[in-house]
Amino acid sequence: MELVLCLAIVVVGALVAAAIARAQGSARRGNELADARAEAQRWYERLGGQLLNLQGDQPAVRQALSDAGERYNAAGSQLEQARTPHQFGLARETALEGLAYIRAARNALGIDPGPELPQLAAARGVGQLTKERQVDVQGQTFRAGPQPGRDTPYYYPGGRYEGRAVPAGWYSTPWWKTALGAGAGVIGGMLIADALFSPAFADPGYGYDAGYQEGFGDGADQAGDAGDQGGDQDFGGADQGGDVGGGDYAGGDFGGGDFGGGDFGGGDFGGGDW
């Protein structure tokens, strides 16, 4: 009897402990959900208030406010459907992106943009434009720069396009929008990104076609040299030629790896050299 009683006490104690743990976990999750909801709601309401108080006739201002309005509507829809902290986090990010467009509109109006915003998750490490760029890609001219202008009315808060870092700044056309069915969409966003942001392509007035030919020629030369190095190195001529001449260096990881997300995106590009 004593053994049965002891076992019963142990079982009851375990059940009570499990119930307490579940209750504590449920309370913690409830608090996390409430905090995430409140955080998203705060930025959403701030975005709505800014939209009501800003207006302007300049193309850059109108475009930035239009983009901010789209994010406001999207964030509102996300808030209505959110059921988890992650979903509320997505709504918060959308509202913050809208506020980034609000800051851009205020800059275009020549007024104080207001306090800094938390960094957008999508814009981490991509930097921002620090000087004007102009390139020709297959007969079309594309411009970008750190300030709004008649030729650069489209603001982009920074992000990634097919893995390539696209810095924050003002652009002549929103070529990063995948919904484009003509113009830049026909040419392809990656060609435009290469022309605007790759060192061999991006000097003002330096066209895409000339830059591509020069870059391709350099890659071919290095691929040929790699064959001579095959006997002295651990890697052979074929691997060296592929990785440097036609693959990682000329057309692959050079555009989307260390170049796109490291020194290019968050260091020299965003901070000064570009």
C-alpha cells in the first residue's frame, strides 16, 4: 500500500508540474504575441499618421507617398490576418518600409525626415548610394543617386534583387519590381544591377556592353593563365579557369557572394567609395 501511495504521489506531482509548465509556457507565448501585436500596431499607426500629414506635387514626393500608402494597406491586411509573433513581425517590417518611404518623401520636400528608424531586415548590409550613376543598357539609360531629382523620382530603401545587394537611393525607374512587364522588365533587372553597381560597369558614362566585353576579356585571360598554374597549384587549370574566368569571378559568386553581400553591400559601397 505504501508503495502504491508513493507512486500515486509521484504521478500526481508530475502531472501538477507539467500543468504548471504548460500554463507558464502558454502565458509566455501569450505575452510574446501581445508584445509583437503592439509593436506592429505602433509602427502601423505612426505610418498612417504620417500619410495624413504629408503632401506634395513633386514627382519624387508623390511617388514616395504612393509607395508608402501601398505599404500601409499591406501592413493593415497583414495585421488583420496575423496570428503568430512571426506574422506580426512581418506586418511591423512592412510598416517600417512604409515609414522609410515617408522619410524619403520628407527629404524630397526639404524638411526634417524625423528620427531614425530601425533598420529593415531586407536592407541589412546593402549600403546606400553616395554619388550619382548613369549607365546605358541595351539602348536605354538608367540613373541612380543619393538624392531625388527629375530623372530619379523612385526611391528604394535597400534590399536584394535575385541575391544581389541593391543599395538605398533614388532611381530613374523601379526596375527591381518583378511585376514590370515592359521596359526594364524586358531587359532584365540583373543586367541593370550589373551596369549600375559593378566596378567595371559603373563609371558614369560607361555603358553595359563595353563593360561586359572588358570584364569578359579579363576573365578569359585569367582562365588561360590558370592552365599554366595547374602544375604548381593544388587546383588544376580546368578548375581555375572555370571558377575565375567563366564562373565565380566573371558571372557567378563575384556578383552575388562576397561582392554583393560583403565589402560591396555593407562596407566600401555604403560608407564612402560609392
